[in-house]
Amino acid sequence: MQLFLTLAWRNIWRNRRRTLISMSSVLFAVMLAITFYSMEKGAYDRMIESMVTYSTGYLQVQDVLFPEMQWHY
């Protein structure tokens, strides 16, 4: 196992420029994914907060016949 790890490590760094380009592109992609995920999560949290603040809140009490009564205006 040690031999395979040593050979793999040497093979990775045989062409330093290619390795650095690959590592930087993977790093850039991961950072971009983290940024977009955090923006999406923040937008969803803000939507939920806005709905709770300006609407009925987390809990809504209604009559059990509400779905039937709502269509009889």
C-alpha cells in the first residue's frame, strides 16, 4: 500500500503546472458552489421570515369546515 501511495504522489507532482491548474479549478468550483448554496439558503430563509412576519405566522387556527366554506362566497 505504501508503494502505491508513493507512486501516486510522485505521479501527481510530475507535472506541477497541470496539478496546480487542476487543484485551483477544483477549489474555484467548490467555493462557487458554497457561495451559491449559501445565497439560496439565505433567500429561502428570508422568504419564510417575510411570510411569517406579514402573514398568519407559523400557526393558523381555523374551523374544520374551512376548506368547504371557502368556496361559498
